[in-house]
Amino acid sequence: MGSGGGGQSYHPQSISIREFICHGGAGATAGAIAATFVCPLDVIKTRLQVHGLPQASQPGIRGSVIITSLQNIIRNEGLKGLYRGLSPTIIALLPNWAVYFPLYEQLKGLLTSYDDNIGQLTIGANMAAAAGAGAATAIVTNPLWVVKTRLQTQGMRAGVVPYTGVLSALRRIVHEEGFRGLYSGVLPSLAGISHVAIQFPAYEKIKLCMAKKGNTTVDHLSPADVAIASSISKVLASVMTYPHEVIRSRLQEQGQARSTQVQYAGVVDCIRKVFWKEGVSGFYRGCATNLLRTTPSAVITFTSYEMIRRFLNQVVPPEAKNSEAGPRWTNETRVSYRVIDSDMGERGQSEAKTTLVALPPLRRGAADHNQLVSVEFSG
């Protein structure tokens, strides 16, 4: 998630296969760990978004929403109910984070601007990279998020034939609603890229500030520092973008209730009805639960990602390099080299002069036989 030394960050034009494996493998593993850990809170959050506040087990006694929800789920569905939707969540998160992190790094490299020969990603470019990666993963994984929402909420509707699993849900949705049903809520999901567009730049900047303060690099921050940066950035992004999750969940869930009339005709209609019936607070149903879920989830995901990526960077062997192909230089590589021209004088003595120049695109054989080229990395 960014690297560099002394607060500066350099991103290559494209990531290698080795880097893709490190970023993708770390992202997928971290996402699966976090999803399993916070699944019960995710189930409660989704049900609060769709069906509102639960009824207390004892009328007249008002307790914690989370405790009441847990009691209702365990009483009606057993412990298994706390992990409804975990399979599609993990199935969705594996490609989600496995694709997101490498694509995010790739886009950061493409959008890196250079100032005084130092590659530095601007806030706008960082937001664009995060949004682009988020849009791509949202479109690819939306069908699995629809299944996850349906599985987590199906125990709350009477008379609904339940899905027996992920494949069963996918087949029935296509059969009963068409392929369009797999992309229910995709528009608010795409609107949700504003979440990562806030979270990831904030995460990068917080890490950068902590690295400068600790006189180290972002790749050498402690797990505690990574946890602090990820939690602050997640809370900030969640509070600012939470309403789109409520709209998305309601649109994704309503298609399962075939015996009742469709409540919402689309995104605009859903926004209008939620505001009319519940006010502004309706857009923040389950927000507190969501923060209790997403904050530790973000801490687990990002901290695990950073630690696993560092481990993979150490154990994954470097890619084989073709020695005959010569060095691969690009215009974007900011280093310097010295060209030493050796001219033989009339008396046969060697006179050497050294010139420091900016690195042009070098090709094998670019230097003629009278030139000795030595490369010194200054970046």
C-alpha cells in the first residue's frame, strides 16, 4: 500500500507478476480473515439496514441494539444464523481484495506525477486510483454481494423459500429475476466508490505523516501504527458515505420477496421513500453497528495485508532476468548516470572527462565503443 523512504513514494509504471502475487495474495488472505472475524456484526448491520430496529425479547425493556439482535438471531436461527452469508462474503472478498490491491497499485503508478525528479502521488491522483480500482471490483463482485445480502436477511421474511447456498441463490436469481437481478443495487455500489476514494488517500497520508514523525519509511511502520492509520481512515470514510449502503442493501434485498409488491422502483425512489418515512436517521440505520464492524475489520484487513505482503516479498523468489536483454530503462525512471568519454591524446595518454546528465531512454548498444557508461542510482 505504498512504499517509499523518508516520506517519499515511488511507483513504477506497471507492477510485475511477482508484485501482483504479493499484493493480491496478501489482500485476499487479509480480507478472508477479517470477514470471518466480523461476520456476526455484518449480519446484524445488514438486517438493521433492511428491516430497521429489532423488537426487544422482553417488552418494555430497552437494551443494546446489538445484544437484542444477537439474542433474536440465536433464539430463532441458532449460532449458524450469525454466519449467514459468510460463504459468498469470502467468495466475493477473495477476488475483491486480490484484484483491488494490485489494481490500486497499478493505477497509482500510472497516475504518479513527478516534481523535481521525485515521484509523488497527489491527493487527486490517489483518489482517482482508489475510485478506479473500487469501480472495477464493484462491478465484478456485485452478484456475490446480492447473494450475501439475501442469505443474511432471508430468515426474517415469512413465506419466503430460502436459498440453500451460493450456487442455489445465483441460479434462482437468474431464473426468477433475470441477470438484472444479479446487479440489484449496483448503482449505489458504484456510488460507494466514494468510500474508498476517501479511505485510501486518508490512509496513505496518515501513514506518510506517521513515517515522517518516526523518521522511518511507510514500509517499516509498526503494526500498531498501521492499525491506527487504518482505523482513523475507515471511520472517516464510513461516516461520510454510509447512506449509500442503506440504499444498496434495500434494493438488493427486495427482489427476494416475490409475494409482496416491490417497494422501491429504483435508487431515486428508494432515497425519496426512506427520507419521507424515516427522515435523515433512516439513512444511518445500523451505522453504529457498522462502525463496530468495519473499524476492527479495517484494522485486521490492512494490518494483515501489510504484514503478509512484507512476508511474501521476502519469500517469493524474484523474477528471472534475461542477462542478454540488457537493462530496461524508461523515461519515467529518475536516476542519474555518468558518461566517461575516453579520448586518446597524440601522445597516447588517456584524458577522461565526466559529465552528469539526466537519464534518457537507453537501449542496448546505445553507447559506442569509445564510451564507458557507469550507472549511479541517485533516486
